[in-house]
Amino acid sequence: MYTMLLFLSVLLAWPTAAGAHKDTEMPFMEYLDPNQQVKLKWGFSEIQGNITFELSINTTGWVGFGFSPNGGMAGSDIVIGGTGPNGNYFNDYHATGNNFPLVDKQQSYNLLSLTEVEGQTTMTFWRSVRLCDEEDFHITSRPVKLIYAYGTTDDISYHTTRRGTKEVNLLNYMPRVNIPERHYFNFTMDNVDIPAVHTYYHCKVMKLPKLNGKHQIYRIEPSIEHVDIVHHMLLYSCPSSVSEAYNRQCNKGGDEDLCIRVVATWGVGGGAFEFPENAGISIAGENADVFYRLEIHYNNPTSKAGRRDSSGLKLYYTAKLRQHDVNILMTGLLVAPYPHYQIPPGTAQFHTYGVCHTTAFSKFVEEPVPDLQVFAVSMHTHLAGRRVRVGHFRNGTQIDFMSLDENYNFEMQQITALGSIKTLKQGDELLVECTYNTTSRTGFTKMGFATTDEMCLAFLFYYPAIDISTCVSHPNMEYVKTQLTKQDNHVLESISLSKPSDQDAITDYEKLLTTVPQQSLINGFPAPPPVDLNSMIRNMMETPSVICQNDPVISRAAPKQLSTCWDVTLAGGIMLLWKAVL
């Protein structure tokens, strides 16, 4: 990240409804039985607080699905439905023992569709993730025992052997890829000597082992030797102009700055990440990248000498190509030590913003730009970060959050699979908002590469892959300097005193920074101003409060309708004026 962002920073000197759901809304799938006769698909929205299921069983009778504390009937939460001679039937039940379940007083499951086609019954329904009803199961981020049963007729009776159970983590799902022989590359450092400094970036450019034809990466797995000093890792692909391997401290300038397409990411506290079964990152093949650059940020707060490290990434790959090639899009605020853009001390909430406007994508790719399907996000700040939100705008209006973390934890930086695939259309905007707490600091915090500096980034995993891997912005700092001079009230000096009375000055300073014209960089180059962009401050929605729900009026609403009750208020947007770079 260090050299990539430094490369970008030098460019500052350039001129400048209810019903059936689409498959993309239910991207996860598991067979619940060994004979693959019972298929469950699902998708969820943690932001809206709902989860949708599609259960398909090879039968023309009744079908049942539920949650169980131990895999048995007693204490389980169940739905049963089917297509009978008198029409569809569907009810929410609970079981008090190993006998016929009881109908819930509060029907918390909502039927979307029921079909019976060619000997298979498919039942699609949704519910809230969190329910207040004591007769229903509370879904968490931990694995849960799912149960199923079915009959051969529509007479709901004892299922005999037509039942089963399987443990699945619905909200933190990782697919089990059935590949007989797992092949992988190790991209690791080789006994790097960590200097006695707080922040150190090391870069290693290495050649990809020879493969016959195109392959795809389907799993990213960290290999950490010293968890106390490895802060984050990024793997970049290099263009053909990079033809030599090296192993050294990351430095600004040189060929390594050309290796800017992100292939894999990992942040402190993160684990392995496996891609959906229909997607992978393309490697090898004709005209493919040969050299890759591994970059590791070492955080050594005690400046201890004599440490050596051989951490890196293990990348699993397959020759059995999947439907979609994946790319990673880095969005947010370009990291560079701006002289007048700093986070003041002594404030509980200070916001920064970075903008990505996809209108300019067509200027950087030759073919028509397709809709991009985003399926996972990794968000990144440093020690002062407390919240990260990625707003998704279309036609000037926020339609959703692409992702958000209301309780950002510096020690737990995961690649998070979205519960449903979100479509990024050409012309859409992404607004990355980061919230910081500096109440324990006495000096300004700059945007930079050290752990004690700050960043505001979101990495979006998407397909189909296009040649766009970076879409960040930075404020027009000449404009900021001019405005601060016009105010002639020594705003920065006043804030640095860190007194309670300075909060008004901090508020004015933040307001100034959030109304500054933004200058956009795509793939490291200044983006031309879109013709339809005007000087509007985009409103960021308030984060919806997701609580347990048992209101029958709410429960009858379709999942998409829940978003209509969100309050839309100004949370500090950003003026999207694209002008020439300084």
C-alpha cells in the first residue's frame, strides 16, 4: 500500500419488492443432505436486518425447514409449506418436544413464493435476523444447526427417515470447495530484518511460478509468523515492464510503483477468505502478469531491534475456471501528507471522506463498462478509526450502504462477504466515510502510512473484472489553503490548543473539509470531470437501527420495503466538484 499510494500521491502535482428473488440476492448455497436432494440458498442484509431463504426439495409433498439447538426436533423453530390441491399453505411453528410442532402465535416468517415443478417443491421466504418472539430462533454470526424434513404428500405427518440436519454459519459463510488436489503458491518474505522503528514497509517482487494456461485464485490465506508486528499485507500484480525480482524496503519511485493492481489483501486480525464458487482472480494465461509485489506493513511500537519475519500469503488456485474473473477496487481517500488536511486532537468524532465516481470508468477501459457485482468488502483505518461507512449513490441519491462497520476494530480487519451481491452501475458514486476519535491525542494526526497516522479506505471485491483497480479522491488542498487564509482566524492554531472551547473551531474546520472540491484519481491517473457532475453535497443516510422485530405490520413487508423507513439526514457529505489537479 505504501508504494502504491505514494505513487498516486505524486500525481497531486499534475494538472489537473415482494416476489421471487434474483439469484444475486441469494448468493450462498448448501445441500443439506448427502444425496443432494435438499438444496438451500440464502442471502441477507445486515443493514436492513433480514435474511431470505430458498428451499428446494425433490418432492411433491410438504417441505419443512428450521433451526435447532442440537439438531433434533425439541426446541426448534420451524416453517412448513407446500402446494396442495386447495392452493399454497405456509406456517411458522415451534416444537416443544419430539412431537408435532405448534403453530406460533406470531407468524414471523414471510412467504415470497411456492412452486411445484417437475417433481420439485421450492419455497422462498424471509424473516428478520433478530426476532423478539420467544418462539423463534435468534440468528447470530455463529454456526447454527439447520434441520429439514419433508413428506411425499401434502398431509403433514411424521417424516420417518426423510429428515436431516447440517451445521452452517449463515451470516459468516465460507463455501466448501470440492477440489481433490489443492494447489497453492506461497508469496512470503524471507527472514526480513525488521528495523528498530515504529513503522516499516518491506517490498518483495517475485516471479509467478510457471503455469500452463489461465488459472484462478479462489482462496486467500494468511501465513503470519509474528502476529504482534505484522499490520497488513497487500499483493499487487506488475506490468510487463517489471522484469526483475528484488527484496528491499519499500521506496518511492522506480518500477515497483507500477505494480498497483491489488490481487490480495489481509489486515491484522483477519483470517482466510474463500471466494464464491462462481468467481476467482485470474492468473497466468496469455498476456498475464508474471511478476507480483508483496508489501507488508510492520508495526513495531516499542522499536525493538533484532526481529526477523517470514510472513506472507498462501494463494490457492485451480485450473478449473469459474464463471467470473474477480478484481479488487480500492476506494476512499488518497493517502498523502496534505499540509492542511489533518485530524484535530481532542475530538470524539471527526469525519473524512473519499469519493469514487464511476462515470469516468469509460475513459480508462476500451470496451463498454459492465455492471459490477460487489460481493465482499475490506475496510481499513488505523488506531483512531471508530466507524467506516461506504455509501452507494445513484442519480445523486443514496440507495443503500455498500458496506458499513459501526464498531470498527483496528485489531479485527476482516474481508467481509456481503450477504447479497450489490450492483455498481456506471454513473453510480461511492462515498467512503471514516469517523475518528482523538480524545487521547494532543497533536494533529496526518493522513499517512505510519500506524499512528490515519487512512480511510475500502477495498471492494467485484466481478466481472475490468481494468479498474483504484478509484480514490483527495480534496483540492489549494482551495483549503485559500479558504483558511480568507477566514484569517488561525483555525489550525486554535484547534491545536485542544480546549473544550475549541470544538466550534473543529466543527468549522470539518465543515470546510467536507465542502472542498474533490479531485479524483482512477488507476493512478487524474480522472476527467464527468459532464453531469455538479457542486452538490451528497447526503449520507443515518445508519438504520436493526433491532428485534415482532410487529405484524412490519413482518408483512417485503425485505426491500424495510429500507423506506430509514431517516435521510445530512451526516456531512462531500462536494463533488471535479476540477483540474493542482
